[in-house]
Amino acid sequence: MNVLTRPTAAFAAAAVADLLADAVAADPELVIALPTGRTMVPFYDELARRHRRGEIDLGRARGFNLDELLIPAEHPQSFHSYMVRHAWGRTGLRRERCDIPDPGADATTECARYDRALAAAGGLDVAVVGVGADGHVAYNLPGQTAEHTHVVEVPAAVAATVGVAPPLRAITMGLGPLRTAGHLILLATTEEKAHPVRLLLEGPEDPAWPCTLLRRHPRFDLVLTPEAAGALAPAAGRVG
């Protein structure tokens, strides 16, 4: 596991963009797992800047969102709306080459469809993820993890972070595609992420902290600010 620290969220986002740029330069048609959330806004802003300058070409890449809330796609807090605002088009990612769970479909049927689409694409080449303060990755929540795409009940505290009143459910990619991705990149930039980051790095694997279930990934980059690195900051940059 490679740990990179950068002084600010903007520099950390640029480091993740560097990793993605290297990957897409090697394979323009790579398949990417795409995150949402406040942490990822600087990352998409950086991709947009590079796209405008002609420094990155994501036009042939395939995208699969990590998750989607079971609210109407046009709702301003849906992840579909987030991707319209921050990612699709402005970064060079083409909407027609990006998949996201459909909240209007039957949830069980949609989970199966999403797994089939991932398999048909050949799996993930790169997965960019964040981590919740409770250790969740995508919406693989404590006590609600699975290998395949599945439906979760979103706790009120987590629902509050996206501004949607409970009860709330979501469709999420399972841990299986993340574990088998060619390259896994985790971006964390705020102080409340320091505890799950430490557990991820130091172990053991614990389903109560879903992020720890990814710690054995063979090519795993953690990109952190000093706030997210916490007490690990002096050791950051090591490979372990």
C-alpha cells in the first residue's frame, strides 16, 4: 500500500488526477469506478482544468458510478445530478459511456443489471474511492457489505451528509469489483477520515469498518492531506 500526503485538498486532488492521467495515457479505453461526494469536487475540478488544456483525454474511457441514492434522478441531491454538475462533459467523460444505477428501476433487477454491465466491460481498471468517517466505501456500510451490487439502508447520520432526510436507501457497487480492480485509489482530505484511514493501514480486517476489507489490494494508493493522515503523517509516503 502506497501512502502519499499532499499539503491541501487541492494538491491531493491533483495527485489523484496524475494517477488517473497516467492510467488513461496507457489505456485510453480504461474502465473507471467514479465516486461522488464533497471530497471529490476538487478532483473533478482538476480533471476539468486538464481537459480544457488538452492534458487528459477521457473521451474513450468507460465510467461506472460507485453508487446512487434511491431518489429521483433529477433530484438535486442525487448522484446523477452531482455527475451532471461536476463530472460528465466538463472533464471529458462522455455521458453515453458512463453507467450509473437507475433509481427508477426495480432495485433488485437494477443491481443484477449493473453487475452484468460491469462484467461485460471486463471489470474495473481503476477505482477512485473515498472513505466515510464510519469506514464505508461507496455505500458498503458497516453491517451492509456484499461482494456484488446491492441495496442498503442509509443511516440517518450518513443521509444527513448528503442532505436527504431519512428513510433513505441506495444502490451500491459491492466490494468485489473494488477488490479486483487493477488499481485502487483512495482520496481522503478531512480530519474525520483519520481514524478509518489508520484502521485501513494498520488492520485488522473488520466488517465493522468496511474500508479495512480492501487493505490487501495489490495496487492501492492512499492520497491524503495531513489532516486525514493524522498521526500517520510522519510515516506517510511509505509502501507497506
